[in-house]
Amino acid sequence: MQSNLSVLLRNPLAGVFVVLVVIFVLSSLISPYFLTSYNMTVLARGLAFVGLVTIGQSMLMVLGELDLSLGVNGGLCGVMAGVFMVQLGFNPALALGLAIAFGAFLGLINGLLVTMLRLHSLVLTIGTAGIFGGANLVLTRGVAITGIPTSVQFLGRGDVLGIPVPFVIMLAALFIAGFVMLKTPFGRYMYAIGNNPQAARMLGIKVDRVRLILFVVAGALAGLAGVLMVARLGTAQPSIGDTWVLAPIAASVIGGVATTGGVGSPIGAIFGAGIIAMIENIIVLFGVSPYWQGIVSGAIVVLAISFDAISRRYLRRDLA
């Protein structure tokens, strides 16, 4: 048993997949409404938005960085999409593209501050999250921007062969991110930096350039999530992204991404996001107050980080 446990802990992707399947089966057994086409569509569509943010966050965590402003970034980009389309009258495709580019720009700001001023990303992004959130309220005054063109709502509400469009987009982003991290030199640079930035520099890896690129990519993915949510709602709500702070971090840790960097992948992080999404879905199906979702999400974060620390301590002792 100890040997099997050691193998499981050494393969976090396999372990989290097993947990995902177990929770899926249990959810199907305890609720007759869980395994229905409607609920599966709702689950997949909801997972897509937080999943895009999770992909970006997990890539940063592999580097040993953390961006707490990604959720607010997504919300601000959604608002900017509404401003471009409704208030400025831009072509919808151009407006959405500009909003996503704006998310990349916000990520660039974080990346430049981290790399040029050597600021700690965790502390820095707490501050930039406040700035981005304040800009959101300045633009909207707390009121949703309505009148989003129906032509863009397919991106948030449509289906392709019965699969929600946002989920298809998330899978495409996941495939690209997974391929880059697991099959390209750039991905190897990421793991090297996460394990030991100083050694990576000695090997000639442009550490700051890699960090900067990943902050930009994470910002763009957050912007994409915000834009898709606007298309889903049909309005640019100032509250978009409020729940995209803790969940991506918890999902990444549950999926095997080390809080200290150098270990994990976006694929495992999405498995972790699926676990959280199913737990929250069951809460809704049982009619539990949605206010409990915050408690559940926070508890999952604590448990995930605790398990991450315990499992890595176990591995170090096992390898000694």
C-alpha cells in the first residue's frame, strides 16, 4: 500500500484524474439531475471561463509566480469590450480583439514591474488588482453596460456539436498551453526557472523574458475569459471576475502544480478546476445557499495547499 501511495503521489496528474472520476461518479449517484445533458452543458460552460484563467495562473505558478489580479483583469476587459462595442460603436470583432489585447497589456504591466523592479508578484498583484478594480468601477459606476450586439453572443451561448463554444475555446487554449509546456524548449525553460532561477540564468535562459511573456499570456487568457462572459451574459457586468481569484489557485494546486514552482501543468490544473466545478454544482443541485460556495472554495484552497505541502514532505522523506 505504501508503495502504491508513493507512485500515486509521484504522478499528480494521474492522481487528480482518479479523484475527478470518483467525484463524477459519486455526483451521478447522489443526484438524479447531475448526469443530464442540460446540467453537463451548464457545468462545461461554467468551467470554461474559470478554466481559461486557471490555465494562465497555472503557467505562472510553474514559474514560481502568482498573479492575484487575473480575475479583476478579466472583469475589466469585459467592461472594456462593452465600452468599445456600445459606447464607442466599434465593430464587434475589433472590440473583442482590443479587449483581449488590453488584458495582455495589463499582464505586461505586471510583468514589467516584476522583472524590472524585482517586486514580489504576490504583493504586487494585490496592488494592481485594486487599481484594475477601481478602473472598472470608474468606467461603469457600478452599473452594467447593456446593448451588447447579439452577433457576439454566440461566443458565450452557442454550441458546436452540442459542446458549449466557451468550452471548445478553453480546450483549444489548454491544448496549446500543454503542447508548449511539455513539447517545446520554451516549456523546458519554464520548468527550469521554476526549479532554480539562478541556475537557469547560468544556463543562458532569458529568465525575465520568459516571465514577461507568461504574464502577458495569462493576462490575455483572463481578458478572453472576460470577453466570453460578456457574450454569455449579453451585458458587461462590473462584477465579472469576482470569483476568479481563489478558484484558479486552488484548481492548480489540486491539479499538482507546486506552490513553489517547477512542478505541474495546465492539464492537471484543469482537472482540478473540474473537481471544484462539480462540487459547486452539487451544492446548487441540492439547493444549498450559493453563499456557501465561498466557504467551500476557501476550504478547498486550504485543503489543497495543505495536501500539497504534506505530499511533498512525504516525497522528500521517501526519497531520502
